[in-house]
Amino acid sequence: MKLSIRWKLVLYTFCIALLVGGGISLYSIYLGRARLVSDFDESARDITDLIAESIFNDLYFANLQSLRLRLKGARVNKDLTYTFVTDLEGKILTDGTEENLRQGEKLVDDFSQRSRRANGWISEIQNDSLRIGGPVLAPDGERRGYLETGFTLRSMEQ
């Protein structure tokens, strides 16, 4: 069966409209996901900043028991999967758990090293998690330690 030029033009126009519409839809989905990730990152940075402000005095006075309790209290956020507070050398003071199994362990991964050199909060997505890290600063800008937090991306992706 041979199609007339009229039907060929109609089919061609229909295919072009479908391709353009599909392209626009895919690009909109991509931009929407990028916006969600950006908003989630900003929110996670704000939470990390609040945690850093709340732990400063305990870190300054080396009150590890109170520091652990504050980090444990921060876990009411369902997206927060872990918190580490380290000293100036990068050794974990507390992870906010009762057992504190990683105390004294040095964080040597690439992200932790970069966060220790950073002047503010940095973030990185690894697997299904958003990591945020940076210095805990005194009001005069002096570093007192470092905070690293991990947030799951599951709720954002839902």
C-alpha cells in the first residue's frame, strides 16, 4: 500500500511534534530533578549549620558526653543518617551513638580531607547519600573541629 504525499506529511508532522514534545518533557524532568537536589542540598546545609552552632560550646570545652547527646538529638531528622565530630587533626571525637565505636578513628577519605581544608560547608553526592562537611568555627573564625553529616536521598527521590 502506497501512502499519498498528504498522509506522509501528516505522519511526518505528527512524528516531529511527538519528538519535540518528548524532548521538552525529558528536559523538564531533568531540570525538576536538578532543582530538587539543589533544594535538598540547601536544606541539608542549613541543618548541618544548626548542628554546628549547637555543638560549638561542647566542642570548645571538650564535653564529649554533652556533644554525643546533642548529635543523638539531631537524629530526629529522618533523613540524617550519620554525624561525625572530629578534632583539628581529623580524629573522630563522637558519632552521636551510644557505643561511639568510631571514636579515635581518623577520617582519611577524600571528602573528609577536602572538608577539613574548606572554609565553609561542602557537599557531595555518593551512592544514595548526600555528604556535607566543614569546619566548626568560633565567632572569631578560629576552627575548633569539624562536622560531617550524611543525609539519605530516599525521601527526596520519592
